[in-house]
Amino acid sequence: MPWSHGDNKWPLKQFLSTFDGVARVVDVGVGWGDIGRAVREVWPQVELLGIEVWQPYLERHDCRAAYDYIAVQDLRKVQDVFWAGVDWTLWIDGPEHLTREDALVEVARLRRLSRLGLVVGTPLGEAPQGAWEGNEAETHRSTWTEADWEALGADVIWTMAGEGACGLWWLPADGGER
């Protein structure tokens, strides 16, 4: 779906608010813009960049109001220079839309390019999903578990069990401090 689970906004905002001196953030997979709006509640003055593969979401949901710039492109084609000076990358409800192999490549890249690291969020376990509003990029192509993120060295921010299980994890920047 092009929005993030409603219950994860508060833990995300609490986590992000513990970091000072944040000037530039990238939100990967803007969708309907709910993560960008949450970031604006924590850091109203931050430079907020977005990446979204599906142009129609941006106008239908007034996403551009929350972001300083949105690149309409597949994440895998966005050049590394886009992350110049980025403190955080948020890829919430995104890795499951790529194959596991592609997602792992992007996790490593985004972690390397962001000063403080990467926050990821995914459904936990099987969460089949096809196209949404004609957007084939919404199809889920991989399944993730808490153990998958732990194996990558992620620290849990929040998880929700039961139907619709999902979670948020922090992967500190390569060589960065926890």
C-alpha cells in the first residue's frame, strides 16, 4: 500500500527526535506522503527529499507540500550524488517491493550514503500484495522477518505482532556509532 501503518508514526517520531543537528533527510517511496509529514512534525526546517516511482500519487495526495524535492524515479536508478549531505534515509514499507537480492543491495548502498544511517520498515512474514491503483511497483516481491533485520545488524525501533505484523529498524551508517 502507498501508506505506512498508522501505529508506526509515533515510534518513528520518538526515535528521530533523539538526534540533533539533522539537516537533510531522504524518504524513499513517498507514496501518499505520510512519512514525510511525520518527519516534518519532528524537524519542520529539515531539507526533506523524496523518491517515488509512481507519479500519480504525488498529485492525488498533495505530497509535494511536505517535501522540498521529489525525484520521480526507481530507487535503483537514482545516482549516489542525490545523497550528498544526507543525514538519514527512511525506507519504510519499501524493501518488500523489491526482490530480496535487489533490496539487500539497496540497503547496503543507502546505509553507506547516509551519515546517521537507514531506517527501514517492512511487514513481517507473508504479506501478499499486488498492484495498487495501477501501480505495479506496489507488488510485494520479498518477505522479511525480524531475524532478517537482526542478521543485518539492525536495532529494533518498534514491532507490532499479530495480523498486519510490521516493524521499524535502524541500520546505523557503515562504521557509524550506535
